[in-house]
Amino acid sequence: MRCLRICKLGLQNPINGKANRESVGTNLFSIGAFHSSNGAVVRDLAERINRRGRAAFALLETWELAEPDDDMNGRNGYVVLTEKGRATTERTDFERIRVRGLLREEMLHPRLRGQIYGYFAADDLGTAVFEAFKIVEIEVRAAGGYDEKQYGKELMARAFAPEGRW
């Protein structure tokens, strides 16, 4: 996630503390490079990098790691890190965010959508799993005709045993 690194470096910039999603490639080259004998090649490369940079910044915004700056700066392409973005520093954070983005709410059973998916999306995985297991337990209990006193491991063992009512 080079764009996150660019944002982090931008925050360290004492002049503005921002990164611009529109000019990632342009900022990599000196003004002289654009006017050199290879200027056309440099401009083409900078534009290709700019396109990729815009796509990468869009992902950072989707993942709530970056957001447009306030007022005129944001309208001109300047992006700042969110609190979540400033806290994200390790490669594993990116992988976790990427993997979490693979599961879309519409892929889940309707009973797991909404609040439970919200826990998952907010990286509150313990609560998401706990709440999902509660839903599964309720569904198993109802499908098997078990009473509310039966729950957890014992309920599942009984329901899914060869002679169970599932």
C-alpha cells in the first residue's frame, strides 16, 4: 500500500501534511524531466502512475483509511489519513483489510446481515463471531424443536448426532 505510505509521508510534510490523489506520478519526477528529450516518455509514465494512484487512493477511502481533506483542498484532490489510517502501520493490517473486503454483506444469510455484518466490517471480529453463533444456535434450536434450556456445545452435539433431530 504505497499510497498509505505516501499519505504518511505527506503528513510529515511541515508545509501541508497532505497527499494529492491526482498527482502521485507527477510528483515522482522533477520538472526538468518533463522538459527533457525523454519528456513524452516521462509524461506518459507519470500519467499511468497517476491513474494507478487514483485507484489506490479510492481503495484507501473505501477502507476508511483516507478521506478527502476539508474544503477547497479536498475538492482539489488532497487526501488526509483518517484515525484508522494513521493507526495502520504494518503489512498485516493491509492484508486483513483486503481479506475483510472480500466478504460482502449480500453474500451472507439474511439473519447475519445488518448489525452482525457491521461488527465484522468494523473489525470487531469477536462480537461478530459471538453474535453469528447466537443466530446459528437459535436456528438450530428452532429447526430441531429443542427448548431454550438447551444451548451451546451440548445442543449442537445433540442436534447433529446421527440420531439428532436436525
